[in-house]
Amino acid sequence: MSELLRLNDRPSESEIDGWHAVIASAHAHDLPAVPAPGRVETAGVLCVTDDDSRYVRLAVPGDGEYTGVVSLRLFNEGANRKTAWIEHLVVRPELRNRGIGTRLWQEVRAILEGERRGAVGAQIEIGGAGEKFALAHGFVCALPLVMYVQDVTEEAAAEEPVLPEGYRFVEWEGAVPEEFAGPFAAVRDAMSDSPWGDFEEERPRWDAERSRAFQQLVVDRGGEMLTVAAVAPDGSFAGYTELVRRSPEGARATQYGTAVAAGHRGLGLGRAVKLRMLRLVREGRMPVREIVTGVSDDNGPMRAVNKLLGYRPERSVGVFQARL
């Protein structure tokens, strides 16, 4: 088998094309009914990295093309210095079961052991080739999720959002404005009590700088981000939801975070911010046909909100983890 090629932080256009060809071919084979990632998304992820991590990108050269690729994220901060995340480990469908994936995993494992990392995670489709490969190499499912999809043209999306008296909406595109960054960071931490399963990676603690950097990264990678928040009468942020389109031509957007601060739960704020987001999408602020979101079966409140808004289950995925 050919020696592995290691991409640097600024890959060439041909390297991006080769990497995207592997991702696209695998997606078309494994998830034909799910919109595929665009080249803008692939280029953004390869070329623009965040400050809290280092990345290792390896490709297996073949006959004029890559036969497999892997992207490993090595966290640099706090307790997560002992963990890592596999963003992609993909082999062309027609070349599977020839040891290419195993060769990539062996190299990843050697890197992790050299870094003294105790665990590595990855999000994997349940029931597919990826799950079979992961289980065979010591991974276990630490957090099962269901991906839900909403058609933004359905009538549920046309319902008028209503906030309790004294609350108001604020919204923005791209990175959070500086005047909102502090209060927004506080409500982002409300996500810390949502189900996390048996997963070793620690959730980040949010401050104004991290909140801005997180949203700016989406923009720097060529994507679009839209955020809606509910502001309480005292000026604090009570709830929020985020929507991301990773490539400008994408017909499907991904809901990133949705959360309500503990002191404001039970008032319908989660439903209200999501309805407001849907209204903005229907008005053309982010012209997509569908919204997809992942929800744990243990997250009953969010599943209930999504059901009322017309989300339908599409497929099951899992956050898998291997301990080293």
C-alpha cells in the first residue's frame, strides 16, 4: 500500500479536490437520500482551523486519486488534552475491505498513543459500514442520537412566535456582536446539563471570546450562521438557537445549539426562538428547504418541541468512543 500523504494547514487546490472526491463518493454511496457536503465546506474545514486544536490530515494516494482519508483533531485545552476527535475516516466505497481504513486507523492510533491521549471520539451512522468498522476496532457507542429533519415550507413553520411579557427577540448573522457576546456566552452554558452519555470529552466553558470565535469560524470556513436569542426583562439572555449553512449552495441547514437557561424554562422559550428562526428562514434570511438537528433520546423536552414543529426522524447516529 502507498505511503500516507500528510496534508499541511494550507492544502493545494488539487489536494482539496482529491479529499472532497473521497468524501463525496462515500456520502453518495452511504447516504444517498441526504444532501451531500459541498466543496466549499470541505475546503473550509481543511484550510481554516480553530485555535484550541491541532489537526492531522492523512490521505492514501492511489492511481491518480486518494483512496481514503482521515482527519484527526487534537484538542489543546484543559482536560481535553487527553482526548481527540476523528472528523473523517473515509474510504472510497469500491475500495473498501482492502485494509485501507485499517491502515489509516493504525496511524491514528499511533499518533494518539504518542500524544498520550486516553480516548478518541467520532460521530458515526448507526447500521452502516462505519459502525461495523468502528465496533471491530474497539469503539463503543457513548451517546446515541436521532437526526430529525424539518421541511421549512410546512404549516408548522408558519406559526407566529410568542414570547412571555417583557421578553424580546434579538438576532444576528455571523459572529455574535460584541455587545451581546457576554450574555450570549452565559446562556450557551445552559447546554452543559443536556445529555452527554458516557463520553470523556469535556464540554467547553463559554466566555465572550470563545463565543465569538466559535461563530466566526463558521463564517471563515465559507458558511453562513444565523442566531436568534430571547432576552429577559432584566437584560440577560434566556434562550437561543443557531442555524448554519456550511456551503452557500446548500439546500439544508444544520441547527447547532438550542438551549434555555435554567431560570427561564417552562415558559415556551425553546419553541419561541425556533419559531422565530423559521420565520426568518421563510423570509429569505437563509434560503434553505430543510433544517436538520440531532437530539438524544434522553432529551425529552427538545424532542417534544421538535415534534410540535413538524420535525421527522431521518436516521440514527451515535457518538462513538475508543479508549486507548
